Amino acid sequence: MERRTFLQRIGSILAVLGVTEAQWLTLGNRYYQALAQPSPRKLALLIGINQYPEIAALSGSLTDVELQRELLIHRFGFQGSDILTLTEEQASREFIEAAFLDHLGKQAKPGDVVVFHFSGYGSRVKLDTSPDTMHNALVPANVAQDTQDEQIVNYILEETLLLLLRSLPTDRVTAVLDTSYYAPSTVLGLKIRALQESVAKLAAEELDFLKQLQTQKLLSTPIVLAATSEPKQPAREGLFSGFSAGLFTYALTQYLWEFTPATTIQVALSHVENSLSKLGSKQQSALLSNKKNQDIPSLLPDSVNGAEGAVTAIEEDGKTVHLWLAGLPPQVLLYYGVNSRFTLATTEQLVLRSRTGLTAKAQISKIEGANPLQVGQLVQEAVRVLPRNINLTIALDTGLERIERVDATSAFAGFSHVSTTVAGEKPADYLFAKLQEIPSHYGLFSLGGELIPNTTGEVGEAVKLTVQRLAPKLSTLFAAKLWRLTENEGSSRLPLKATLEIISGISPRVVMQRETVRTFKKSVQTRLIASLPTPIVPIGSRMQYRVENQSDRPVYLILLGLNNNQTGVAFYSWETPQEPNTADTKPLLKEVVIAPGKTLTLPQTNAASQWVISGPASECEQQLIFSTAPFSETLAALSTVKYSTAEQRPISPLLNPLDVAQALLQDLHNASALKTEMNGTATDSYILDVNNWASISFNFQVV
């Protein structure tokens, strides 16, 4: 269908006069409603481009399309025939715009759900009409036109895309843009999805199309989810367990698999940003709401529960199934082991037999009386099996000379539980590289290129000496990696709710709240105090956690954390001594236990055990880990270090983080009721039962 004919057929579209980027990059509370509510039809156009002519290839855009497609089909009820995908050379400017008009514009009717997704490069370009302004644009597969006179680019302006979305005759339009527009001159760490800004001219056809759209009237107000919120923030893609993907797409789709949204948009956003932080990126997604902190009703039908994946195929024997497991937390997927178990909605259990990337094979553990398996059935985590031989993996930057990489490999080999790889070849946790501003310095970086504080060597110092200085830091970072592997807020069957509060005035002020979603299906979560995804806590604030145990069993609690990606902390429940402490008296620790149906504040509210936020400014990540069995080994590990009376604060430095993290995993393993049943697995693995443990993560900024 011709563009002009299309525009005439659908009526007028409002001109985009005075619309700012912040206004249109908006996530309204209708996002989940658009995906989840019944409608006459659900249509999607998914675009992913890895291979560009004469430009460095991306790696994760096609996976993004697959992640989005499987989510829409299995989680939100889209029909495969209503999802159109354009990948690689198919995704030219002409094809993208034609597909939009034909697949979405021609078919969409009032009340329909429409999803548009783009993964690929973005850039900025000048227009003759505004030579002093750079305009954001998506880069299609046919980047530029061949011409002898001048360079012409085939970019699709962000404004064009917005107007196309607004042209649709339904108010349930959602777009996901996993791209960015600003490319720094040098890039360290994960690959970014942005090209240097272009001084070339935009194709005349694109400008003509834009002019047509600008003369029309508005039919809908789309919701746009952008991978970055700041103009100079890069959207990054990561290397995972056998595949690459956009960090934003992976974090967003993983959240939507596991969680049944019944909360504010800011809570959803904080989950996504929490995941991005663990993946080594500080990018903040533009998931903004016009009505900040507005509560929204339950947006998924009661019959639809969260899941870690779905059955995608059934083999002829009827006992072996293929699974798609994009609902597992990203940091867990790499280590998700054979013999892990999943539960079907019909209560049969599946036992994991093999896994490659996001796909796996599993077998039914009990055949007698089982209902026939069906493609599309959701699967929920029941037992997590993790290997005991986990390492902290350090990627060596390709900017290092060969002899530097050899020396670094040799030096890191001196640490137990540390392995190395060349950056970009295998999944890694951190990056060892030269400082860009001082090339004679080496340092340890996050995968997003952020320098870990206090990890740089001296000027001109040998690689081996710099690496040897990292010993305490590596131990702390490895410990944090281990306790992050316990995160299971989405799959735990212990009904627990934890709220982080600032003690202020008459009643505490809520900072953020987390709960095990499969046990609080009807709950409406408390509003956040800030519109930012990562809450801000002022220095000097008095803090506490309020923890609610709605189970019929007592639960035990441990708190571990990481400040500024470098310093470990823990909650210490000091036992009040019978006699005053002396310098030689060893302080005692006791278990933190919450009785069934009771609520506990942590620390207890009294002057002697206040938790006051001290400076300097920092980024705090804290993990609340719960178990139905005592943390005997964890407490023993915490008690092995001698603390002075002055250090007996509730949240204090963790002096032996690795010992504590390993003891924690052993305690959770000991709490599992399935150890005896899975003896062959238990010798070289940790076995964690979702009925016996919960692990919830909190991230906040101290300023």
C-alpha cells in the first residue's frame, strides 16, 4: 500500500509540534495492560540487525527478536502468525516502513494490541531544516545509498517512528527500542549499539515521508521503552551462556516471564535496573510514567502465573520435552545445572537433562497418571542445582599487548576460583584493562567499562604486581557472585515481603519493597518515595528493613551486601552479653528468626542497634536470604573473625566474604528436603529447593 494512500485511509495524525524526547519516551501504566488484557487481536513487528555493510557486526540483536517473540507467544498469548520479524538484510529502511504500514497499519483496529521492537544500531544525523540540531535515528540494514555526488544515509528518524506509532488506530501501542544514539570515541567493555553521528544527508524519501506524517492528526499515544534514559548513555549487549543479547531486552523479558505485575511502573523499572547492574552496566532504561508512582491494578488474568519458561516441543516418546528458559535470572542461567527441576501447572515435575543457552531438554520424573504434555505449557522452577566448582571469570581486554595478556593470565592463575578469558570470547564477570586516560596504569573494570574503585596499580607497575594487589578485591567480588546466584524472588514458594524504610518522623518512609511474587498474587505493592528507578538515600538516614513472614514455618534470615562494587557488608545480630565486654571478650552472634505470621524489623528499633547511613556517596546492593533451616555454618563463618566492641554495628564490613558466601550456599543446600533423593547430584553440586529458601535483592544509592 502506498504511504500517501495509507495516510488518507487512516485519517489525520497530529503534528509533532513541541514534543520533547522526554515526553515521547514514556512508559505509561498501560504497558502491562496492553500486553496482558484480552483483545480482538495482538500484532507485533520485531526487527533485529546484527550484520551491517562495512560496519562492525553486532551479536545480540537476533537473540533479542527471539526473546521478544517467545515472550509474546508463551506469556502474553500472541499468535505466531500475527508476529512479523525482519532480520538482517530484510530490515532495510524501505522494508521496515512498508512492513509497519502493511502488517500493523493495515490490520490494527481499535482495541487491538500492537508491539514494535527494534534491536540494532542507532545514531544521530543533521537535517537541512535544522543544521544546528542532531536528530536521533535508527540505523537499518541498508545503512547508506550509493551515490557519486554525496553521501546519503537511509536512517529512520526517531520522529518518523513515533509518528508511525501514533498513526495506529488503537491506544494499546508499545515500542521497545534496544539501541542508543551517542557513540564515544573509545569503548571499553561490552559492545555498544551506537554509531558515530553522521554529517551525511538523510534520504529524500525519508524526509518526504516525515513531512506527510507531520501534517496529520494523532490517533494514539504510544508507550515507548528505551534502553537508555540519558543522551550519552550507551545501550550495551552482553555475552551469556552460549548466546549474546541486548542487556535491556534480556533484563526486561526475563522480568516479564517471572513476575505478575500488580504494582507501580517504578517497581518494575527498579527490577530491570537491578538486573542491568548485575550484568555490569549502569545504563538506565527510559521507562517513565506521566503519572509517577500511580498504583495500577493486577494486569495479568488470575489464571496466568509467572514462569521461568515454557514447553516448546515434545519428542515422540512423550516423555522428553524441549524448554525455553528465558525466565531464569541472567546471572543464574550460566550455572543452571543438570537435574534441576521444574513444575508444570498440572503438578508433574520435569528433570533437566541438558541445556544449551536458553534452550534445554527435560524428562518427566513421574509418568504414571500424568496428563499429556502440551506445547506452550509454562514451567516453574522447583529445584535449582548449582555446581560447586564455580569460578570468578576475568576477561582480558584485547587492547592489552600479547605479553601483557600472558603475564595477566599467569598472575590470575595464582588465585583459586579465578579463571581468565579473552574479552568477547566467553562470558565473564569483570574486565582487566589499561586505563584509557593513563595507559601505563592497569585496573579492574565492570563489563560496562566502569573502573572498580581502588583496583589500579602504580604508574609503570608490572602486570603481575597489579594483579597481586587485587587479591582481597577478587575474594569479595567472587563472594558477591556466589550469593547473587541464590536470587529467586520470582520462583520462591516462601511467602515473604521485605520493605526498606527510612526511619523518619511519626512513621517510616518506604524506599522500596520486594516480595516473593508467587505467594502474594493479590498484593498491591507500596509506592516508591522517588520516581527514579534506583532509590536515593541521603547520608545520615536511619534505615531499617521490615520483613513479613506469611508462611506457616519460622524462617531464618541473613543479609549480605556489596558497596560500590568493592566492599562487602553483612548484618550482624549481636548477642547481648551477660557481662560487660572487655577487649578480650569475643562478641557473640545469634540467629535472626521470624516466627510464622509475624513481622520483624531489622535491626531491632533501639538506640543501641541503629543502622545509620554513613558517607561517602556509594551504590549499595544488599541481598536478603531466607531459609527454613538455621544458618549454622554461615553464623560460624561470621564468628571466626574477631571484632572489637567499637565495630559491633548492625551493618558492618564483611571481613571474610568468601568463607561466608560458601557457608551460605551450604546452609541452603542443607535446608533442601531433596538431598537424600538426589544423592548422586549432591556430592558436586548445591541443591536448593524453592520451598525452603528465598533470596531478594535491594539496590539503592547513597548521596
